[in-house]
Amino acid sequence: MPRQSISFTSPNNEWLKAQVDSEEFTSKSEVVNDLIRKAREIESISMRLIHAEQSGFTEDTRAQILAKIKDEARRNAV
């Protein structure tokens, strides 16, 4: 796995430290990787919503599409 060196503002560093201290994560790197995964998931959902709206192949609203995608993600969660 590639290593990176990044800097954080004091508030962000404290927040990251609190996540590790809560024992939900074992390191700041794990927190950052989790945040990136979630951001990528949100980006993917957003792109799917835009595509669905523009395709004209559905009568579903944005909220209905989002609900279906979230339900699918929950079913596929590991």
C-alpha cells in the first residue's frame, strides 16, 4: 500500500485522534481510508442518480432512486 505524508489542521487532527481513541479505528490512516471510501460511495451514488434522471427511463423521483440504492447497498454490505 502506498504511503503518504499529509498534514491536518489542529481541529481535524483532534477529531482523528478521538476516532482512534474511541477504539472504532486502530489508526488515523484507517479513519482517513474509511472517509475516502465513503466519499467515493457518495460520488458513485450521485453519478448514478444523475444518470438515472437524465436517462428518462424511470418515473422514480430522486428520493426514490436514492432509497433503492441505499437499500441495495445495505443488502450488499459486508
